[in-house]
Amino acid sequence: MEKHYERQLADLRNKAEKTEETAQQAWSSMQTATTVKSELEETCGRYRQQLEESQGHLHSALTGCSLLIGSLLAYRAQIAELISERDLLMRQISRFDGFKRQLEEFVSAVSSTMENHGKGSTKLHSLLTFRKGVIAVIAANRIRHLASSRTLDQQTSPPSTDQAVVLPLIIWPPCLNSERRMAFGSLHISYHSQVVWIGQEELITVLHKTMDQLKTTSYAQAQQVLDQVLSRVETILCLQSSSRSHSSSLETISILKKQLVSFTKRLHAAEVERRSLRIEVSRMRDETNSLTQAQQRADVMERQLLDVNAKMKDFVAKTKFDSICDELARALKREEEAQTVLNQQSDQLEELNLRLNVQTTNEIEKERTIAEAVQGLSDVTMDLKRREQTIHQLKRQVINLEEEKQELRDRTREAENIIKIKTKDKDALVLYLKSLEASVEKARRNLMHKPDSQSYQLMFNQLLTSAAMSNLDLKEPEASTVQSLLQAFTDAQKTAVNKISMLEEEIASHKQHISSLKKEVSAVCRRERDSDEVLRSSGDPSAFLSAFPSLSNKMMTGQPQSYSYQPERSYGEDFAPLREAMDYSTQTTPSSKRQTFDL
């Protein structure tokens, strides 16, 4: 028991040393907190200076960024325009390449037929000239029809893209036969008159004036003026043909191929017919030769037969011979007329080609001038939009800078308020720690005087209530750590006091047990002494054994008599009753209690 008590006292001393160490650590943490506070004030001053410098750098960086963003937006808009123009040009180039390939195929097909016929014998020279003449006549009619029906169509993209594209489109009238085209040919306006109208000086001056006005007006007004001009041009062009359909160059090539196939079929049929006629002509010539020979023979026969028959009839009728000669003469005249007509048409085809070349060059120049004018208009509109965007961006940046300035002012005010509150809290914490130190010193003195457990309990409760009634904000980390330290210290003191009281009670109960044992031993000794006297007086041990049956049983069994302390025996009736003991080793608040039972 003494060893156990010494062990408990050693534990209490260790716990007291630990509590002193924790108190010293708290005091050192207080000193470090004051040093940290001074360092924080110095760093706060440095941070304020750095904040002012960073604000200056921020303003300069924002101005530079605004300039860079303005230039970047302009470059991005230009890049988008160039990309759209590149896509459009690539599509146009692809279409032009397709048109060029089909045209080369068409020309190669026509030239191959010509070469094949050229490699042949010279006998087919008239056939080739006839075929060339027919092709030239058809091509001339096609070109004249194309020149009379070709027009210029302008398409403009929506205002969001700020681009205008001029595309030449061929407008084909509905399919009409030759008789109806000849009937309505007088109603169409020639292409030459359109070119003259477009090239008038008055129209050019009006266009220059409108373009000068468009430089100072907005995009909407320029678009309205351009729509009016285009509507006027469309109305003039619509007068030429009431119903026309649009078709591309590829469609024209396909139509030309179809027409070429049909023309070759007809040409083949005409050639077959011509060959049949040539055969008939050759047959007729053979017949005429045979007839001349027969005539000579007939003359010889007639001379021979004049002597025999003076009045013999002719072998062939004269009327028939005359009709055959007339037919041959007519055929020769037809061939000559056809050759003259082909020569005239070839001359007309050459003249039409020259006119077509002149008109195409004039049209290309006009398209260039119109494209340059539209490009200038799009550039002016883009400059206006860019200026508006830059002004709007500058306004937004000014508003954002004002808002950031106000936010920085509010943050500085909040930081100053927080610093003031923290200084007040630290002063209050210092006062509170001093009061806690005084109360802990008082508890230590009381512990040295060893009062009772109830006075300790009252003292600890008063200490906790004083800590709970303090004006500190327990949400802060310093106040919460001090409160937890105080709670741990009070818990340790309470457990120590409870253990000491329990040990004192156990010592008292052990003393009572020892006194009762002493009484029993003295009683046993008295009884033994009385029994010895009885044995001596009587000399019969049976009487002694009958007086003490327990001793007789032990003597019979041979067990020795012992009066030592038996640990298996329960001495609860000699000790104090069970009671509740408070354990404050795991407490966090004064109200939370943990009950344990000690035997």
C-alpha cells in the first residue's frame, strides 16, 4: 500500500510539473505573440508601401494593356476580313479552274475532230470547210445571244461582315425557237447600248459624288444609296427580258456540250445525207458518161443504120436528158452558194470575236473601278466602328478603375479596424492572463495548506466561472487556447485533489482494518491462553476441542492455524462504503462531468 501510495504521489508530482511546464510555455507563447505583433505591424507598414507602389504599377499596366487590346482587336478584325476574302477568292479560283478544265476538254474535243480530218486525204477539204462554217455560224449566234443577255449582278454581305462582293452572272432567257427569237429580237436592247449608258460622264460624276458623300455618312445611309443604285440598274436590266434565269459558267459549259453533241448529231446526219447526194451525183455522172458513149455509139450506129433505116427513132428521149442536165446544174449552183455563205459567215465570226474582246476588256476595267469603290466604302465603315469600339472600351476601363479604387479604400479601412480590434483584444488578453496567474498562485498556496476537497471544488468552480464571465471573445485563437489551458489545469488539479482524498480514505480504512485485526489477534490469544489453562486444570483435551469445534476440525485434518492477512477475503464491512469520484482528466467545460467508481 505504501508503494502504491508513493507511486500515486509520484504521478501527482509529474502532473504538477507538467502543468508548470504548460504554464511556462503559455507565458513564452505570450511573449512570442507580443514580438509577432510588433513584427506584424512592421510588415503591415511595408505592405502598405508595396500596395501604393503596386497600384502605380497597376495603373501603368492597365494603360499598356488597353493600348495593346485596342491594336489587337483591330488586327483581329483585319485578319477576319482577309480570311473571308481568301476563302472567297479560293472558291472563285476553284470555280475558274473547273470552268477552265471543261473549256479545255471542249476545245480539245473540237480540235481533235479537226486534226483527225486534217490528217486524212485532201478529198475531204470541202467537207471540213462546210463543217467549220456551220460551227462558226452557230458559235456566232450563241455569242451574240450571250452578249445581249449578259448582265452584272452585285451581292452584298450583311453589315456585320462589312464586305461587298461583285460577281458577274450570266442571265439566260427561256428556251425559245429561232422564229420567236427573231420576232422578239427587236424588243431587246443591245449590249453596246448598255455599255455606252454605263460609260456616260453624267453617271460617273453622280457616282463620284455619292461616294464622296458616303465617306462622311454612316454605313446605313451608304447601304441605302447603294441599294437605290442597284435597284435602278436592276429595273433597267429587267426591261431587256421579262423572265430570265441565273446560271453559272459550269452550267453554260454543260449546255455548250449538250449543244455540241446535238450539233454533231445533226452534222453527222447532214454529212450522211450529203454523202448519199454525192453518190447520187456520181451515179448520175456515170449515167451521163455512159449516155455520151451510147450517143457516140448511137451516132456510129446511126451512120451505119442510115443506110438501113433512115427514119429510126432516137434511143433516149430528149426531154429526159434535158431534165437530168438541169438537175445537175442546180446542184452545182447550190454548192457554190453554200461556199459563199460559209465564207461570209466566217468573216462575220472574226468581226464578232474582235468586238467581244473589246467589250470584255471594257467590262473588266469597269468591274475593277466598282470593286475599288466598294473596298473604299468598307474601309471607311471599319474605321468608324473601330473608333466607336475604342471609345466604349476606354469608358469601361475608366469605370472599372474607379470601382477598384473604391474597393481598395474600403479594404484599407477594414484592415485598420481589424488591427485596432486585435490590439484591444491583446491588451484584454494580457490582463486576463495576469488575473489567471494570480488565481493559479492562490490555488497553489491552498494546495500546499491541504484544505478539504469541497473547498478545492468551490475554488475551481469560481475560477471557471470567472473565466466564463470574462469579456474576451472566445472565437479568437488566443482566447480559445488560454481557455483550454485553464480548463486543462483545473482538470488536473481536480483529479489530483480527488486522488489524494481517495488515498487518505483508503489509508483510514486500512488503519481501521489493522486495528480490527489487532483486536481479533488479541482475542484469539486470550482464548488460547484460557484453553491452555483449562487443559492444565482438567488434563482432558476433548473438552477443549468440544469448546472450539473449528480447532478440532483443523487438528483432525492436520491444517496449521494461521492468523495472517488473507487477500481472498473481502473486508468491505470494515471499509468505507462505495462513492462516486470525479474525474476531470478529459473535461473541456465546467458543466461536463465524467463519473467513475473507485473501490
